[in-house]
Amino acid sequence: MDPLNAFVPGRRCEIAGAANGPLQGLTFAVKDLIDVAGWPTGGGNPDWERANPVPVRHAWVVERLLSAGASIIGKTATDEVSLGILGENPFTGTPLNPAAPDRVPGGSSSGSASAVAGGVCDFALGTDTGGSVRVPSSFSGLFGIRPTHGRLDFRGITVQAPTSDTVGWMARDPAVFAAVGETLFGEPLPDALPTRLLVATDAFAFADPAVSEALMPLVDRLADIVGARAEITLAPQGLSVWQAAQRCLQSSESLRTFAPWLDQYNPRMQFGVARNLALASLITDADRNKAALMREEARARLRLLLPPGTILCLPTTPFPAPVLGQSVSALAFPRERITCLACLGGLTGSPQVNLPGATVDGAPVGLSIVGPRGSDTALLAVARAFMDE
Amino acid sequence: MDPLNAFVPGRRCEIAGAANGPLQGLTFAVKDLIDVAGWPTGGGNPDWERANPVPVRHAWVVERLLSAGASIIGKTATDEVSLGILGENPFTGTPLNPAAPDRVPGGSSSGSASAVAGGVCDFALGTDTGGSVRVPSSFSGLFGIRPTHGRLDFRGITVQAPTSDTVGWMARDPAVFAAVGETLFGEPLPDALPTRLLVATDAFAFADPAVSEALMPLVDRLADIVGARAEITLAPQGLSVWQAAQRCLQSSESLRTFAPWLDQYNPRMQFGVARNLALASLITDADRNKAALMREEARARLRLLLPPGTILCLPTTPFPAPVLGQSVSALAFPRERITCLACLGGLTGSPQVNLPGATVDGAPVGLSIVGPRGSDTALLAVARAFMDE
């Protein structure tokens, strides 16, 4: 039984990890966009599952975790082919948000967040192209990481938008969260923590005032750990300008990825997902060029802001999870607002970690820390220190 | 069992007609967009069925036919909410085309055509907004009528585009075909047949040469029945110009009809159907005004061409049914070509009847006759005389 509705029906595959290893005794769930040998990769859509052969090989990340001793307990629900940020899926059902049962779990790594927050496994793998690990982590009160783009081998994982796609994970316990990182990044957490914290005032101002207020004690705690603190503007061009650039690039790449499948299989999809793909066909080369230049500006901005030893923080989401069952139009603007804060991951490729610990109206909302490219283990070290504080 | 896959699974409702009446002993099937009291109106989409209450009253046409003695044997498959012309539906399955089993049945009244062509009932109800009775009739070798727009009561039938929507039927036997018309139109067939036949040379030239050639003996037979024969141009502005106008108006109205459902239910749909609805949101008022003017031109053209006693003929479809299982892109242009010949129904509101009797490569293709508004029973009389010939 799966009272959380976190797992894809019929896909509670149990695969034991190696007898020895640093993750021995830990259990994990795998988003159903990541290959587990011998089990279909369903991608949250029956016509995706039908179109793709059952994988004969584990994805690289799955193989690494099994070799390190962790055991798989099942494959988890996802928004259709990763195209969603809220976690509602009519084909496999919407997973429960255990931290806020009347609200969406967040997506697209919805089932992974639900399984971890519900306590049925120690950690879970997800993918994050435009926010799909960070947003459900924020909404469900979990640690979650989007690694540096390109750092972890993406073999065996369903592509959406290659210049933004990453594979990450979520956990309740910062020690587990860090241990998975040591295994996958292949290096121990550094002893020295970053020494300077930047607070992205434009991002805090963009979030609901109640969210910024709820996160302030977490920012203070971070500043205590790190030392120096300064306020900065993250996106001088505007968060919405960055978001538009990411949306343009990600939508274009998504359509290019899925076009052969759409054409050959004419798949059943939620109207809202299909509509976004259809409208992506209207994006021009001029739009893409402009967006690609803005991406360079965003990358330049982060290089400028984040020399080694500096991290920045911002709200992961501008509000806690929306309540379940709202109409497409009611959720359209909230989706856009979420991606205004989440866009920097895909746009800049920088690593980002969600720290839990705040609530608004009883529902979780997370604080994100972002470091320079390659600083993944430093962020995990901050997360561990943050909880020890 | 339903080897034709014509009926919606679980919806073989059997409702006996009145003990006496002109249609006594005849059986019919009802497209699952037309209400039968006590049975869901599924509309070929699980989320349409979920969104709509089970009707407590028969549609007007159903009530009339039952009162006249005909009996229902089931509800038949349709393209999703009538949005399709080929009959492929992944939710309920694609009905067999008994006349050409390797080809699509045509749609959206796909199951109705399949059931009648497969011999499991005497006639079947369908709806025709942009060709949904005429096209499957052509593809399956059946008599089929799209009545004068507005002539038959549309109560209890799922609306698509109100200025084009009609309810019609299909039959194998011209006597049955005519008898249903006498019941629904409430008048006997006229004794006097039309006296002048116009041959729409632009429409014949637009069809595949093999189709025009195969239809010529039918045209000759028609001319023998009717008497005088003349060649005319149907659409001086161009069939494709008429088609663009109909497409614009029908797409706009469809989106307006279904927008509340799309918004509230975010339904699962085939990508191709969802895409057309999404792209309809780009149509402007200026586009609509231009299209509405072209509709007036088309209506004026038919008023000019069709004084009382005159009918015109054209190929119903430019080719026989496409083979099954083609990609979305492979079928895109064929769909447009089909609607270039079918558009005059929705655009002008004139009644149109498909006459079977020709094949190309072993697959049926039909000849259409079109009369002035209100000449429905005259067209049925021609159809009956045509088969007696």
C-alpha cells in the first residue's frame, strides 16, 4: 500500500545495495525518469512508457548509489516527462505532500519529495531542469540539491533541456544528504566553510513578505556560520528578465527533445503541458539568441558575485505550496512567479541547495544557498553545519 | 464482444423503441456526444465524461427516433469532444473501418460509421461540424447526411462550434437512410426530384485524379436522374480560402466552447488535439472578422448557384481513408486537404449528402450532393433514386 501515492503503481522495485559501502543501510527512491534496469522508465505518462524500451542498465547515479550500499525501494511519480513544477499528474495520481496535505507536493520530482517527507525512505533521486528538485524540497520541508550543471553523469536519465538538466536528491537528515553527495561527487565534504554570505535582496523582496520574514531567522543562522554578510542585488536586469530567458531556452529545448515523440505517438497529455509545448513552436531564433545573451549576463553576474568562499542566499520559492485542485488559469501566474526565483539554476548552472526550517501558514518554505560552479560539497557542508547550529 | 471496436467499452445500452412507428424494427447506434438518458455522454475523453453529469433526458433526436420505433443498441466511439476528422482515439481505441481495415474509419463520428458499415445496426447518429458525418461516410462507403444547419433540434448534444454544429446520420440502405429523414425532418420525401445538376469542377480538380475518375460514373448516373448538367466553379475565391475561413471560425468557437473545461479540468488529450486548441488562442478579432466576411461570400455564392431545383456535386473527400498509424506530421496536410472539400458545410449551412459507390485502391470514396438550405428531403430523394437507378 502507498498512502502517500508517491510511488508509480506497480513499481515498488526493491533492489538491495552492495553489502559494504558508506551508504550501507540507507534506502532510496528513484524518480521514474531515471533508469533502473529491468523496470520501465515511465516518465509520468503512459505513452512515454509505451514509446521507450525497458532499460537494461541502471543510470550512472543509480549504479553508484547501489555500489555504495544504498538500496532502492521503488520508482516515484513525476510530472509528465518532467514538464511541471507543482506535481499534479492525472495518470499516476498526485503524491501527498506530507508536510501540508491540502497542498501540492511540488514537482516535477513530486513522488521523491513525498516519499522522503513521508518517511518511507532515507533519500530520493530527482531531476532538476527548471526547479524540479528545489521546488518540491521547499514545499515539503526537505534538504534538496541541484548540483553544478554537467558535474554528475546524466547517462540513463530522461533528457528534457540538455543545457539545464541536472540530477539531484532530497533528504530529511543533513548527514544522509551529505553522505549521498560524498558518494556521487566522489570527494569528502571540505572542512573549511565559505566565509562570506550574500543576501539577494531583490529575491527576498520578490517573495511574499510572510516568506521573507519566516526565512530571516534562517538567514541569521547562516550568517553566524559563515561570518561576513552583505546585501546584494542578484539580477540587475530583473528576476523576471532572467526568468523569461530561461523559459525561452528551456521551452525551446524541451520541444526539440520531445518533438519526435509528439509527432510519432501523438501522446495523451494534460492540456496545460501540451499547450506549453505547442506554444514553444512560436519561439523564434531571434528570441533564442536574445535569451542566450541574457544567460551569459546571468552567468557573468554570478561569476562577479561569487568568488571562491562566497555563497548567496535567496528564498527557494516565493510562497509555500499552492492548495490542491486549482484551475489552470489560477495556477498560471504562481508558476511564473516560482520560476522567477528558480530560474538561476538552469540559467547559470550554479549549484543550489534548499535548506528547510521555516513555515508560513503551517506549510514549509525553504531557504536556498547558491555557490560558484563546482562548490557542491561546500554547500552540503554548510547544510550540515546549519543543522548542527 | 465488439470486434469492430465501434462501441465505447461498457456502453452497449439497449433501449427498445416504441412498439409502433415508421422505424419499427430498425436498430441504431448513438455517437457518444449525444445524450441517452441514464448513460454517460463520454465524448471520447475520460475527463470530459468526468466533468459532465449523466444526462437524465434523451437528446431530441434520440427521443424522436425511439418514439418512431427504432431501438438503440449502444453508444459509439468518437474523436475527442468531436475534434478530429480521422477517427483515431487512444482512450476508447480506434474503430475498425470494415470497408478498408488497414485504414482509419474517418471521424469524428468514427464508431457510428464503423457500426453501420460493419452491419451491426441499421443506421447511426453522428454530429457534423466540419465534416464529421460526411468524411467517415465517404471513407466507409455509407450514405451520410449533414442536414441544413439549425434545422434539427440540437438539445442534448455536445456543442463544439455552434454556428457550424449539426446532427446527422449514416446508413447502408437508402430506404432506411430516407426513412430516418422523414421521421426527423417531419415531412415525406418530395415526389419531384431536382432538375439541374452542377458539377463543381474546382472541387473535382482538387481531389486526387483517381478519385475524380472513380466518381465520374456516379456523376453520370446522377445527371441521368436529374436531367440538365452544367460545370461550374464552386469557390471563385479558392477552396483553400474558404477552408481557412471555416478553420478560423470553427477553431475560435471550439476554443470558446471548451475553454472553461480546459481551465478547470486540465484534461488529458491527444497532443495534436490539445495543440490545435492552444494555437486557436492566437486567432485575433481581425482574423475572425475577415473569416466571417468570407463566410458571407460563400453563402452568397451558394445562393447564386443553387436556386430551387438545382443541386451541385463534388467529391466528399479528396482521397480515400489514410492508412492507420501515421505520425502527426504525416497527417497534417491530408487533414487540411480533406477540410478544403468539407468546409462548405460549416461555412454555408447547406445540407449535404454523401453517396457511396466508388472505390480507389479498393477503399471507398464518396460523391457529395449539396442543395439549397432546407432541401434536405430532396437530397434524400435523390439518394434513393440514385440507388434505384
